Amino acid sequence: MYIYNVTINIDASVEQKWLEWMQEEHIPKMLNTGKFFEAKMCQVMVEEEMGGVTYAIQYTTENKETLEKYFQENAEKLRQEADKLFSGKYVAFRTELKVVNHVKNFEKS
């Protein structure tokens, strides 16, 4: 299993508009590519010196090959949509993670 993690610092002046867009448009489009089966959005609980608010969005996929297909077939178009709406208002840092161990405590869920 692989996780495509996108950490974004968004300017506070557009944060609410960006949050709505992410939840109503962007994340559904990511899942509709058929490359990811789960998405999780988290607020990073740290004060940034540069200001803004930081979020991490994690998209889970079955394997490296599927993630590579996303990069080849979908990534550029979806990134352009974000730039069109929020250019100059965010900074993104992308990381590919390979899941080494995944344990669930069903008694606590």
C-alpha cells in the first residue's frame, strides 16, 4: 500500500474557500481517477512562521504502479486546477510513502 501525501500551507485569506473546494471538488476528483481508494485530510497543528494554515491530505493506493499512473495521467491537470483558483496563495510539498505496517485496534475504533 502507498500513500501520496500532499502538505499544503494555504493563505488564511482564502482558507475557507480552499477548504470547501478541496472537500467538494478536488478530493472527489482525486478519488474519481480510480487510482486512490481513500483520502484523509488533516490540519497540521503547528504555527507557521510564514503564516497561513497547514493541511496534509493523504491519498491511499494499492501499489507504486497505480501511483505512477496517477502522475502520468492525472496529476498535471489536477494541479493546474488548483493553480487557476489559488495561485500565489499556497505552497505545496508532496511526499510518496510506502506503508510498512498498518495495525488497527478494533476495540478503540
